[in-house]
Amino acid sequence: MAEMGEFLRDLWYMPALASSLAPGQMRREMLLGEPLVLGRLKGGALFALRDICPHRGVPLSAGRVLPEGSVECPYHGWRFKPGGQCTKIPSLTGSEDLKAESIKVRAYPVREQDGLIWVYMAARPGSEPKNEPPRPGVSHPMRWTETQRFACGIDHAVIGLMDPAHAAYVHDHWWWKRKARLKEKHYAPLANGFVMTAHRPSKPAYRILGDVTTEITFELPSTRFETLRSRLLGTDVKVVGLTVCTPRDSENTDVIQVFWWPAWLNFIYPFFWALGRTFIADDRKIVELQKEGLKFSPQLMLIQDSDQPAIWYHRVKKAWTESVENGTDFVNPVQERILRWRS
């Protein structure tokens, strides 16, 4: 289970959907064990600040967004710009040496794109993002989303979701049973992760989209894209699914899943509505069960080849941490390889 100091930095995390915040609203979000106030100005622009007023420690999220474009603390009315600079201390008379603009709250880079909100968690406050958040590569809006809280650290959530051998047991439903068979998949490195290259999926459910190929990518900190391509009714089809594991603290992780597809393909929505949350709940329940054993700090095992993605995850995470701490370029330790397992 991830400790507070083991969260990866200098990366983008996705704490919320864009539709969850209306203009003039703000709320507290825990992210990597840090309290953030995430909100929108009256004009719609997003902001993310440390949710602690530097005066008396009151959460800024309990205050309000002012029409002038600042956040007002509910205790003494101190006001802060979206960039973190204090603009007003109402109790000052003007004769003091203290200047309001010399006081700042930590501001976090934030982006809104593809209906998602991303926050950059830098290793050093004030650092500019080294890159931009990931994108699904589609122009249409999201069609389905589900969020569930997993009572575990981010590592167990990530490894549980990428595990290729658990489906027959964790997702053991009468309508999803399938005889175990030998799987063989090609993997290759990405910029800061790895990809299961395009292949024909074995599950019959995919056939609703015709002759499908799917590609599954994983990149730090926890971004998993599944891209399905096919040709249906004479039209090229592209369905993209995003799954992220958003660590709230060392013992709680939100698993957020989003899918995009063209509007004419909406006949597949009932499938996601009926089954999507069930599969995520299956994974959530198994990590809750796993937690009962982890209380006793057992030595855990990772085996070849079904656990190789988990082994790569730990190696990539370690290499990233070292590159951030040392200020050196990240070198991906993943090597191109064919993996085989039975599931």
C-alpha cells in the first residue's frame, strides 16, 4: 500500500469530471493526501488551490467565489486570486507594514479537456508542467462514466485492474463465464509506460461492434486507455475507454472510468449501464477482501508471465521516482516482449 511519501510527482491526476463543477462553485478534493479546493470562477475558468487559508488554517472551500474573480475565506474574509496571491485582508487599516500581495496559497496547474479535469502535482511547488494531460483522441463527448471508491492504496488498485488473469474468478457471473484458454499478447514500451498492441479480443461481447481490434495502453501515474477499432455498417468505428486510479490518500483510491463513442453508436449504452459498474464493483470488492490479508504485512509474490505488467509498473514507477528526485531524464525500463498466460 502506498505511503504518503511514495506518490508519484510531476504528473497529471484526474480528480473529477468537468460537469461536476458549475460556475461559482468550489469544493474540497483530497489528492495524494493533500487538501485542494477545486472550483470555477463565475466566468467558468477552473482553479485549484491548497485548501488551507494561511491565516488560521480554515478550509477555503468553506468560503465563496466572488464575482471579481477571487476566493474569499469564511473566517476573516481574506481573498485569493486563482493563482494563489492574496488580494485583500479586510482587517488592515493601511498603516501596517504587511502587504496582502506578499502572502500566497499554493496554486496547482489545472486543465479542462475532453470533459475531464486534470491537476498537475509537482514535486516542487510552483514548477511548471513538463507536459500536458493525456487525451483520448476523439472529437465527440463522453457517453458513459462511473466512479467508485476503492479502500486501498493506488498500487493495489492499479495492479488489480491491469491483472490479466483474474477475470475468470473476480468477474465470475453466470452471464460472463468462459473456459480458460491460452493468451498470447505483444507488449511494447511507451513514453512512460507500455502498450498491449492492437489485437482481436477473445470476449464475445466485443462482437457487437463487428470485427474488432483493441489496443490497451498504460502510462504513469495510472492512465489506462483501451481503444477499440472496427468497421460497422460501412463506417469506421472508434470507441475509447479511459480508466484512472486517483489516489485520495494512502488508503483510498477513486477508480474513474469514462467511455467515448459517436452518437450513432448509442445502442451500446445499455450494455455499459448494465455491466460497467458491476465489473468495477467486482474489482473493488476483491481489493477490500485483499485488505484483510494485508493487515498482517505478508510477503507478496509476482510471477511470470501473467504478473509481468505489474512487475513493469513497479519498475517504471521506481525509474520515474529516481528521475524526479535526481533531476535526470526518465528512462523507461520496459522492453518489447510477447507475454503468454492462461485465463
